[in-house]
Amino acid sequence: MRINPLRAALERGEVQVGTWLTMVRNPAILSLMKAAGLDFARVDMEHTSLTIETIADMALVSRAIDFPIAVRPPKANREWITRLLDVGVMNLHCPQVENAAHAREIVAASRYAPMGLRGNGGLSASTDFETTGTAAERRSHANRQVFVTVMFETGAAFDDLDEIAAMPGIDALTIGPADLAQDLGVFGSPDQARVLDEKRDLVLAAAKKHGKTCAMLASSYEQVRQWQDAGALLLAYSSDVDILHSGFSQAMKRIKG
């Protein structure tokens, strides 16, 4: 049965550097990213027009070429978690996790009994249509491979930070910097970087305390190095849109003057 390469690498303590995939729908982009040296792609459904059909195609290619994707659903609820896992996604990047109760719902939806109450969909892309072992063995294996990252995007969510970090089934912690800055009233202000770094430090400390992975979003090479040195293993640098926009902008400046 298939192993989740992202989870396996993180458990070995290997830094994983990926990028956000927000616009490109052709699954071949995953092969390009792998060839370019990226370790994973984080696919965004919350703020894009990407559909479940597109995600299903990407998940199939991801599994075939052993290049993991993590998907951020529009909402971290049972409906979306079930569908994403059943089409073959192994890594969930869950937005707007407000409290420990929500985190428990995410764990329950993403793991089969006795760890949770994930719905049983039978043979599917998530099992590669394999019949190896018993159904119970396949469910147990699936529970071990799923990797769940939760996003803290409001100040109130930090009230339950320690409880969420300690929760079995929650594998990684991160912040949603833009939404968190907005909620804290510092978005676009001179204090934004300082306030967000304070929250990042809290997440890092909680992850270290409870043996969880810390994930960080980085917009520069310097930020990648900063948070890698601080102990974050799961790093998302930039996005397909930003890389394309920056590359074309620089080219046009040179061409047009």
C-alpha cells in the first residue's frame, strides 16, 4: 500500500520546500515542479476556482509520480475532507481552525475508527483500487498516511493553541498571515511583521513542545532560511501566480526598457 512521501520525509526530519498552486489547472505542472526540485505543491481551493474534478486529476498524477500535493479546502469540514481524501489527496491544509472543537472535528473526519469517524467509501483512487490485506488493514494504513495541517487565522484561535497542538491526528501547525493580520488589526501597518513573527514563534514553540511539524509561508529566500533555521520543516515559498508574474515582469522590463 502506498506511503505518503511528504509525511515520510518530515518524519525523517527532512525540510520540505514547496509552493502554492492557485491558478494552473494542468496536472502536468506537478511534473514540472518535481523536475525543478520542489518537494510538494500546496493546492488552494479556498481562494481559487479549482474544482474537485481538477483536484482529482492532480491527486492521481501526484500519486503516479510520487510528488505530494497538500490541498486547502474551501472549508475544513466533513464534506470537503471526505471528498478530498476519497479522490486520493493525502495531505490536508485546513483553514480557519478556530478552536479545539473544530480541530477534533477535522481529526474525526480524516481518520477511520477507532481514531475518528471517516466515512467508508470503498475502493477508490485513495486506495489505488488495491485489495491488498483486509479492509481493516487498509483503513489503519490510511490513518497513518493522512497528514493534517491546521491554520491559525484569528487571535482567538490562539486560546486553544496548546490543546490543538497536543491533539493526536493534528500533524502540523501554521498561521494564515494575511487573515491573522487582518483580525489583529495590523494588516498593512508598520507593526504587521513584528506581530506576525510573535505569533509564528508561539506556533513554533507549541509544535516543538508536542512533537508536531511547524509549517511556514515564506515570500522571500531570506524568510525560507529564517524559519528553516528556527525549526520549521514544512515551507511554502511563493506561488505559481507570483513566480509567473515576477518572471514575466522582469523579462518585459528588460525587453521594453
